[in-house]
Amino acid sequence: MFGKLLFLFIAVPIAELALFMTIGAEIGLLQTLLIIAMTAVLGAWLTKMQGARALERFQKATSEGRLPHEEVLDGVMILIAGVVLLTPGFLTDAVGFALLVPPVRSYLRTRLAEALRTRVHIVTPGDVPGTRPNHKSDDSVIEAEVEVMDEPSAKP
């Protein structure tokens, strides 16, 4: 994991610098800087709007007694989008704007769920550790107590 992050922290700035130089040579320095400033302002505005909607959906889910896992993941992706959109660069802007598109976030949520499905195991009361498939008996298990609540009744 550290190697991947190190690669990103080195490769992304180099790629951004190369893009700045290439685009700046084609359209000029002033136009390049204006594009960067405009994408930062537009990105901040879009992030604020999307973040407010995600917060509303989060509040609605919690008031209905549902687990707001999708809303939380949306909020995290919108936060990441805002950070990379405020970072000057064309690649980071592309990633940031992509994260503000709801179908892209939905696709990433699905992929994340698939990746976590093999790593996260829910153990219910009565389960014997070590008897479930892929269960490892080691110190990395986090135990938690949960209470299952009934679905709220529909109001007439």
C-alpha cells in the first residue's frame, strides 16, 4: 500500500506538470491559468451542492432508521472530489469531476462492496469462530455488539 501511495505522490505531480507545460504551450499561460482557476471555482460550487444533497439523503436515511452506508460513501467520495478539484491540475480535475457524477459514484460503491465482501465477515450470535468460510482466528478480529431494530411501520 505504501508503495502505491508513494508512486501516486510522485507520478501525479509529474504528469500534471507535463500537462501544464503541453497545454500552456498550445493555448498560452494566461488561458491555462484561467482554466485552472475556473475549474477550482466550478468544482467548489458543485462539491457544495452535491455535499448538501448527500447530507440530506444521510439525514433522511437515519430518520427512517436505515443504515446510511451509501450516503456516507457518497459523502466521502464528494469530499475527495472537492479536495482534488481544489488541487491545481488537469488530471486531478478530471478525477474530481468524475466523482461528482452519481453513476460513477454508484459504480465505485459497487466495486468497493465487492472488494470488501471477501475481507469483512459479519458474525452473528451463536456463530463459532473458525467455523465460517475464510474465517481466520487471529487478533485482527473486531468484536462488536449490535441490536437489530424492527423496520419502522408505515404511517397511513
